[in-house]
Amino acid sequence: MRTSLITVGHIVATAGLALTASSAIAQHRPPSVSVLATGLEGGSGSTIGPDGALYVTEWEVGRVSRVDPKTGEIRTFAEGLPAGLPEIPYSGACDVAFIGKTAYVLVTLVAEDVGGNEVVGIYRIDGPNRSTVIADLGSWSMAHPPSSSFEVPTGAQFALQPYRGGLLLTDSHHNRVLWVSTSGEIREVATYDNVAPAGIAARGRLVFVAEAGPIPHLPEDGRVSAFVPNSAPRVVATGTRLPVDVEFGPENGLFAIAQGEWDGVFPGDPALPNAGSLLRVESDGSFTTIVDGLDRPTSLEFIGRTAYVVTFSGEILKIR
């Protein structure tokens, strides 16, 4: 399905939601940036847990850590998940989400087709060292290949999002969004052209997706789109390099993080260091930079008026 351009304000209004005008947000003080935590072994996806803490996947070691959003204290929440392959960034445990008090972890790029021997899928966390595969995404992807060209049959899944009793996930390589029930049913709910869907957020029935765009990730290809399942995605903002996540934040504003200029080495590699930014999506379909100079941001969360940005190098930044 091709994406058609439409303003985020129109989409949100059509869905019965309210989007705060950027002028209202701009009246507040400039943001301050500090380092909340360091030392994560491969920062990747994140979520806010039912206890209000930040949960972050560490793809290099197959671990989920709990981070106190006030003190930055890091504790292991779950380990023993498939670790990523050293030569493949964002492989292994790449994102985490909660349904109620149960955590689910997305694991990608660890199967035989890329040199691994683990299951690409969604893992339910049953204890600090125990997990269960509830959906074998790799096998499903091989049995249901995308219509677009691909090199990795099991796909390259990126982000996880609770949605209507199940979980949405993006596949940046197969250019689609899947919905998975907690019992393992898998359905394709959105199909894209070659746009590399990455981070994902939901508000009501609407699903918002950060599109990294095809290599070399030019600004005109970096977009945020929105869709209702089984309908054509529509572009709501465009004009940034390598956006990787999108979230609703203060005063119902829609925000994104972008990594900036790609390093130009291998597909799937992150951008150059310190080229990233925190952006606000404007009602006219443009982006406004809130903070720049971020080092390869991978995931974005909000608690109140504070943004938490996970970086590829293993830091968590706190942006007030």
C-alpha cells in the first residue's frame, strides 16, 4: 500500500483525539539534558512498566533491565534471552512491552538465516531467568514472505507495542506491521513500500510508525505515518534523517527521535555518532527540533513532561 500525505492534525481529529498546537508547547522553558544511566550493554527498545519504571532491552547480552527514572539505578529484570550477534546491530532482544503486569520481549535476527541458532519471536517473561516463546515470527515470516524484495527470510523486527489485547510489531526488512495475540495468532495489519518501518506508538485505534526510509536514509524519506489496521498508511510528517521511534508526550504532542546521517557501511547500521535529535511533529506535517546532538538514539519514552531517550551506546538520557 502506498502512503498518502495528510496532516497529523487531521488524522488525530478524525479519530476523535486532540493534538495540542505546537505554539502552546513552545511557550515552556528550553529543555535540559542530563545522563540518567550508563553502562547498558547495547541499548535498544524501552517501555514504561506498570510500576512506573523504565524497562530497557540490552541486545548484546539478551537482557531486560529496570531503570529507576528518578535515580538511574539499574537492576536486572529478566535475562537468559537470546543475545544479539556481534556483527548485527539491534539483533537479539530488541524491545519490550507490558500487557498488564506481564512483560513480552521481541527477539530478532538470531535465526539460522543470519548465522544464529535461536528463535525469532515474541518471548513472554515468566521469571527472572525464564521465558516462553509465544509466537515464532521467524517461521511465520518464512511461510508468509512479503511481496517486496528481501534478503533475510525471517525478517528484521524492530519495535513492540501493546494494542487491543495483543501486540503490534514492526518488521523493518519485510516492510510491514504485524499483530500478535498472547496465544500466538499472527496477522499482517499494515503493508508498506520500501520505507523500513521502525518505532511504533498507538493512540485509540490509530497506530503511528516512524519510517527510517530506504538507504541512504535521506531527509525526504524520513517520515512518520499513521494507519488504522487493514487500511492504507498515511504520511503525517516528513523531513528528517533516520527516524527510529515515535511517542505521544506532553500536552498530547507527538514526538519522534531521529538518528541523523547514516554511517554508510552496512544496511541496518546506526547513524554517525552525535547526529541524532528529539523532534516534535507539527500540525502542518513538519518536524521541529527540540534537542540535537544526541548519540544514536534508539528508543523514546515519556513520563509526564520528561523524555527518556535510550542510546545505542548504552546511555539513558533524561530530557526535561
